[in-house]
Amino acid sequence: MHFVIAFTLAIVLMVADHYGQLMGSFRGVLLTTISPIERIATLPKQFYQLTTTDFTNVDTLKLENQRLKTELLLIKAKQQQFSNLQLEVSRLESLLGTAGKINTQSLKIATVTYYSNNPLSQYLTLNKGQLNNVIEQQTVIDSKGIMGQIINTTPTHSRVLLITDPDHQIPVRVQRTGQRGILSGTGHETTQLGFIPKTSLVEIGDLLESSGLGGVFPAGYPVAVITQIENKGGNPYLDVTATPVADLFQSHKVLILSQATPYLNFDEDLDESLNEDATEEPLDVK
Amino acid sequence: MSNKLFSLKTSQARWVILISYIIALAFDTIALFGHSSPVIPPLTLFFLLYWCANFLDRTHLFSAFLLGLLADTLYQTTLGSHALLFSMITFLMIRHRLRFKGYPVWQQAFLISLYMMSYQLLNYLFFSPVLNGNEIVQYWTMPALSILLWPVLAYSLGKISHTAADD
């Protein structure tokens, strides 16, 4: 009798989770329950990092500091140019009378606390959650491109489904030709571009960027680079393999994009993030 | 000793069982975040089968269901899928646990490998994991590794549960 109840309940849960959005909050509760266990599980790794990184050479740190300062200066200079360009485009648009707008996103900096690189699931856990106004379906990027989207949140953490997860799909377009397609995860460190007809002009090395269709991912962010194209007999579409441009399993700091807002609140989060770094242990980067 | 073994009640070792499940989940999490190969068996299911075979006053199906839900959360799979798998494997154990308990440990280990093979098979049918190169061999070798792991686990958990029951 117990087995029949468990069996029925499991089937009902699976159907509800697969076809409805009702299970989101229930999964959030389970995620909050398992969160302390996940923290316990990362303790040995953190202890190992603590004992190994404490012996880092001071000279290496000085060099790195110098490099980061130079990089920051260059980025600030580019940012000034970008602001000018933005104003210029707005002026030109108003002259032309078009309704176009440059979308800017509100950014939040988050730290990757742990990640799963398993054939069943590929996700990251971030140290920002509901208390930091992180909500489901927000896009997560690193310095190179799109990493994935927020799928679950707890008060203090959130989980990001990576673009390489077998359950993940993202609408993209080939930057060079504008050809649209759907990029799906394979469960390993590559993705598969679907629905590209044989007559298409895609080439190895083409950059895929988000097309913005569906409204979940903002348009124009780099996603992956085509690394392999196969033309199989009776199939009307090409088999296109692409490698993500983002460092999915090496990035330590990531950005969470919110819906379009008229200004960037980057600096506020940067200060907060730098303060966090003073107390947090860095994640091991490969 | 054998009489004592057969008369153990879940209530006598409730805390030991609970803590063992937390430790098992932590080990599974370490294996997941440490990107270990698929050859390592799921310790949560291992512990569940041990307690199910040795504490006969409960069906342990509630624990199986709950642990399955936590596994679904951990592996980011459809809610209820691991719960169903764990419940099915536990049910198989319940059907034969009286005979299973009477077997010597080495024989139990071989039977456990059959349970683990059933788990891997169902896991493969449910989730169709994308396995490349060596991973295919490692995935199907997991039941064989369970043969080696079971005697160690049975001895350790046996000692701990009897100490807890004596206290």
C-alpha cells in the first residue's frame, strides 16, 4: 500500500513539474533544505584552498594588482566612449524620428559558490538570492558571453541552468548572416545548433549571439562559436556543434542581468562585491 | 548476536539513521561538485538499502521518497523521478529483505550489485545521460564497485547501529 501511494505521488509530481509551473516554489523549499548539506560538502575543498592559497607569493599578487589596475583604466576609457556613442545614437534616432531605444540592463555581480558538471545536469550556484531581488529567468553572463539563466532561487542563493545542460535551449542567430536557430545543451561542454537548413551559409568559426526571440534572453550577447558542421544524408538540417564562449566552469564572478532599466547600477554592486571578497574564500579556478 | 540483530528497532537508532542520510547526501554532493566519474555508487541509496534490510519494523518507503526528492533537487532532475526510482528499488528490497538478511555479507554484496544494476538501468531509461568514451564503461561498472563497497558499509553501519541500540 505504501509503495502504491509513493508510486502515484511520484508520478503526479513528475507530471506537475514537467507540464506546470506549480512546482517552482516547492523546489525552492527543497533547495533551501538541501542548501546546508551543499555547504557542508564544499568545506573540504574550501579548507584545501585555504591551506594552498595562503602561501601565494606577494610579488605575484602585486603583479596581478598592477595588471587589474591597467585593465580597469582601459575599461573606464572604453566606457566613456560607449556613453558618448549612446548619446550620439539617441540624438540620431530623435533626428530620424524612430522609436528605437538602446536597452540597458541592471547588473548584479554574484560569486559562483559551486557548480555541477554532470551528464545529467549542468548548473552553477550563486551567492545572490531572493533577498538581493534575484528572480527566475534572469540571464547570467560572464566577461565573454551568456552562461545561462536563473531557474531556482532561495533567500540567499540562486541556481543557474547552464547553456550546456541537456534541458536548456536558447534562441540564437549567426552574427555574420543573421540566420536564426535554436541552441541546445548536450550535457557536455558543447552545444548543438538546431534547425539550420542545408542551404544555409554557416561556417566554422561563426559567432552565435542571442536573438532575443521569446523575450527571456536579451538580444545581441555572444553565446557560442561554431566548431563543427556535419552534413548527414537524409537529414534536411545540418548537424552544427558550437562551443560556448563563456568560461562556464572557470568564471568566479558573474553578472546577473535584470529587465531593461534606464540606467546601470553597476558601481553599487561592484563596491558590495569587493567588500564580500575581503571575507570570502575564492573559488578554485581552473 | 543474531537474535539481537533481528530484534533491532528503528526507534533505537533513529538519530544514527538520520545522521547517516545527511552524511550520505553530503558525500553524493561532493561527488557531484567534484566531477567524479559515474563509477561511484549513490551512497544515499546504499545507506537506504542497508537500513531497509536491517530494520524490519518499517517499510522505509517514506525515507526513500523524501531522499529521492532531495536527490532530484541536487541533480536538477524532474521532481519525483529519483523519488520514484528510490521507492522502486526500496520496494524490491522489502520483498526479499528477510532472505537477504540471512545471507552472508559476500552474498549480500552480489545481490546489492543486482539492485544497483537495476538502478542504473532505470536511471538510464529515465534520464538518458549523455555518456562519452570512458564514461559508458564507468557507468555500467558501478554495480561491480558496489560489491566491494557493501562489506565495508555493512560492517561499519552494523557496529554503529548496535552501539546506538546498546546506549
